[in-house]
Amino acid sequence: MSTLNRSRVALIACPDYAPERVNEAVSRGLSLLGGARQFVREGEQILLKPNILAGEPPDSAVTTHPAVFQAVARHLLETGATLTYGDSPGLGKPAVVAQRSGLAAAADALGISLADMETPQTVSFTEGQLIKQFTLASGVLAADGIVSLPKLKSHGLTRLTGAIKNQFGCIPGILKAEFHTRLPEVEPFSQMLVDLNTLLRPRLFVMDAIVAMEGNGPRSGDPRTLGVLLLSSDPVALDAVASRLIALDPLMVPPIDQGQAMGLGRAQDVEIVGDPLEDHVCADFVVNRQSGAPSRRRWMALSALREFIVPRPVIDESRCTRCGTCIRVCPVTPKALQFSSRLNAAPQHDYARCIRCYCCQEMCPEGAIDIKTPLLGRLIRRQ
């Protein structure tokens, strides 16, 4: 295939978050893609969409690092565009989590205002292959375009969270939980993410993979230095390169698989420019690499065996502080977990109600919830 028809991803080595190095890396990456003016024009209002899952400090690797945010913003401001920024976190006010993550200070230093990520506005999307209507934050719809700043992290439901999934934060607050209830299986949930990206069409994606998160992500995992930035206008191609960076088959990541199948972008035959991928591959990155298991639809149908097969969230009582965050974010009604009648006991899951969306694991501030596969499920996966 001609390189003119291939998606291009710029992979730029950047060993740390020293502002001058990050700025140089972003500049180089943008140049390889044709420059910032390929994506943003003078006079436009552009929304910067970082990943601000929760109000955690930059060195926790939970959120897009402020140094990456500032470097991208500086280059876009040079085009004459007006910038806003924002994300709708899984829990908490956008302004509060932006402050705690260091992104508010980074934005304030450049005169960039926080977009309205709380007021909902419903839009029709007849072109959607699965979802025909979305409710989005009004600040998203007020922008002429979006530049997405994802963070490379492991994820309990989708294995990897990156460019495609970053746009889920354009849906305000608890409305995101409704999609977990409506689409409890990972394949249709991923199709929804693809439709959302097709509607929003971010112009550019700059992934912070200088320090990624492995293990019990996307909030409670461990920081892991990968030392690269990834830039592309194709979120499927970018996520595919990110998967290869951690030695994971891209088509094992449902949003990538569905993104390619639904025409959002390319996972294969991607042109990588900049630095060699093979120099930065992290083969022992901790992420779910299990394959060959029956679909969750089949498991859910096997009600008699479901509790012995399907991966489920499990609370470590020794780490649980009984804060109740997991109960508040659970999208199931009645809740799939509640406080026990036992004094000082951790919340208890009702696995018969649990839809395995892993929202509780994702948002636990203490890292007290992990996803574990029962013995029979582990044995089936080995077949």
C-alpha cells in the first residue's frame, strides 16, 4: 500500500517531563505530521481534552502530565487559536480534579480557561452505527475542534485506555455510568466509543507515554517509564502503536479492534515516523494478556457457572478505608455492592447483580479493588 494511504504515527523519545525536553519532543512530533497548522487554524476555538480521571498528583501517572499539556498548548497558541480545556471525571467536580492534578495551574499560566464540562446537551447522531444520540458536555460542543491528550494506562475492561477511550470524558459526570449499564459487554461498549469518536472527530491526538500506568489501572496501577510521546490524527493507529509499545497484540484491545472494523482508523499497515519503535518496546509491561476465553455474552448466559468463570472485582479489606466511593460510582440499580452489617467491614459485592463494568475498581482511591478471575475461569482461558 502506498504510504500516502497509510495512517502516520509519530513516536518521539522523551525520557522525562523536563519542560524543555517535552516541548522539543512535541515540536518534533508536530513537524513530522506537517506542523500544528495542519490541525488548527487562526481564530478557531479548540478544546484540549486531557485525561483527568481523578484528582491525583502528576507523578501518580493517573492523569495527562501538565508538562505535556503545556507543551501542546504552547504550539497550538502559536497558530492564533483560542484554547479551552476540560474533562469530566468519573467522580468529583471538573475544576477540583483539574486543580489537584496540576493541570489547572498549567492552564492558568497560559491563560487557558476551563470549559463547561458539567452542563449536558443532547445531540442527534444518525450516522452512528450503534448509538444514534449522545449527551455531551456543552463545553465540548462550543469548540470548533478537539485536540485529545490521552494517557497510556492499563484498564480493567478494555485492557488499555488511550486515544479512543479518552473521548468518553466528553460525556458529563454520572451520565457515563448509564453506558456501562446499557452496554455491559466490552464489544458494544467499544462500539459506542467508536461512534463517539466518529461524532467528535478530534483533529489530533498526543499521547503521554513518558510515564505510563501498568497493573491495576486506570487509577490504582503502578507508574512505568516508557519514555515516549505518540502523535497522530488517527486514534486507532495511535492506540495500535501504543499496544505494540507494550508488546500487546493491538487486536486484543476491543476499542482498537472495533475502531478498525467500523472505519474509524487503521490498526495495521501504520507508518511510524520519528524514533524506532523497537528501541522502546516494554515486553514485561503488566497488562491483561489473556486470550482465547469465551465471550462475556456466552458467560453471562451460563448463569449456573457465571460466578466461577467471569473475572470479577474483589476488595482487599486490609486496604479499604470504607469511603464508599465504589458504592457511589456503581451504575447498577439496586447497587451491586453495599456496606456490610459487620462493624468496620468493607463493602460487599453482590456478584449476581454485578455487570463487570469495573467502575468500582477504576475509581477506588485506595487501590483496594482488583480484578480477579476465578479458578475455573483461569482453567478455561488456558485451553
